[in-house]
Amino acid sequence: MLQVQQNISLKNKTTIRLGGITPYYVKIKSRQDILDFAELEDKLRIPFKVLGGGSNLIIADESMCRELPFGVLDIDIADELTSAPCMPEENFPPLVQKYVENNHTDFVKIHVGAGCKVPKLLQYCGINGLTGLEGLVGIPCRVGGTVNMNAGAYRTEINDVLSRVEIFHKQYGIVNLTRENMKLSYRKSEFFYDNTRLQDYIILSADFIFPVIEKNIVTDTMKKNLQTKKNTQPVQALTAGCVFKNPCNEKGEKMSAGLLLDKAGLKDVHAGGMRFSQIHASFLENTANGRTKDAMELLSLAKDKILTLFNIQLEEEVRIWI
């Protein structure tokens, strides 16, 4: 049965602990729930946003508005993770294609619900020697969110192994999209149906194809990436992850947003209870009951400084709901 709550604070539902009161909070635990919600949404007459695990997200709070002008969907469809051996088909993911070209023949297809936590998926990959997403280790989000933004780190991203996405769209209902219906780029996913770029879709599940290699190679890579993350990022702090995308220089090469912010002297710069991390300047930390207004002030300051000093326009990686 569809769970609907009213006047719910979102502060403790985001990893950075920022968020105001939403008039409606709806938990989606099944495909029937999403169909029931579609009928309810028409009656409520307000827009809804998809929350997921609450990472990579900054939400307006009482410092900016008394009540949020939208409801929130918590997509918690966590189908049991299932797997089956497979041979890649046409238009298979880029990493899989590389392995096929090298005459690799051992592949596994994984089906997982959008509400599945990424650490659980990665644990399964480690146990079974499935390579492709080792860079996502330590990210506290759900599968739906990582797919929606083509999340990545340490030279890997969702696009490397994603083969199918199941979505709900108000106009088309529940549909399955294959690689032909996807356009995935740096921290951005676009999906198409009936020759139309979809908006306001809700991810319900995803399928991945992984090359199978030696287990110790997968687990060792995860351990190395996790240790690097602990050494270079504020993993114990209240953050939303990296707040800015890495921009490109004039040659089209990626530059470190964190390094630019560091050069601009923004490490440990405060606004109220928010600050840019002393460890990695592209992380905003909530240090002491920070407010969204403070976070937005720091983001604006950083963008202005980087534009003035380096003539580079930074773009937020974190999603902002205001």
C-alpha cells in the first residue's frame, strides 16, 4: 500500500543534513506503488522530486523558504539482486566491448532495483569478480541515483557497464530502455523513448553487464580506491560529495575543480555552519547546524572566484532543490 506522509523534514534524509519541510513525502516500494502514485499526483496538484538515497543533493531549508513547493518521492524499490551468465549483444556497454575485442568470454548480467544501495552491489561484485564499477566504492547512494547522473570516479562510470534501464514515465507508463535509448556523458544521463528525450522519468531498476575476472583483482582495486578516498576526501564529514564537476581546459582536457578551488584559497572558507573542506576544497561540509543559505553563498563565492581568477565557469555536480 502506498505510504504518504505530510509535512516531513528532509534534513536527516540527505547526507549533508540540509533540507526543509516537504508537504508530501511518498515512499515507493513497488511498481504498483508508482502506478498508484501517478493517480494521486493528479489530485495533489504539486510537482514531485525523486529523493533516492539523499546524497549528491542540497535542498532548501527554513533559511530560504517556510515550506518546500514540491513533494518528494523516496524510491525504495530494492529488488533482490539477480544474476545470470550472458554473452554481450549488439550495442553493449563500452567496457564490455573492450573485453570482447580482447577475446574475453566470461560475462554476467546483473538485475537490481533502483533502491538497492551501491555498497551492496559492489560487495556482490567483489565476491564474484565482476569488474567495472570499482571506482564507486565508498559512495553512499542507491543504484537509481548513480544511473540518473552517470556517477563515476577513478576512471570508471556507470556508462561502462549499464545495459538496460526500467523507468516510469507518466505518458508512457513503465518501459524498458536499452543502449539505443541512452545517451550517457560526464555526470549526465539522457534517456529517449518514441524518438523523444524523456523528462520527469523515475528509474525503477537497471541491468548491468560485467566482465568476470579474478576476484582478488576486483577487491584489491576497491581497497586501493577506498584508501585513496579516505586519504584525500572528508569521508567522515557531513557532505553531499563533490559539489562541482571537473571543468575542461582550452584543449578539452579535464581539470580538477578541487585543485582550482584550492589555488583560489577556498579551503576551510566558512559561511555560518558550512565550509569548504580542509581536505578537499570541492566538498562542502556541514560543520554545525549549517543552513542551505550558507551553502548557496559558498557555491556562489567559489564560482565567482574561479571565473575571475582563471576565466573558468564551474558547474555544480551536486543537485540543488530550491
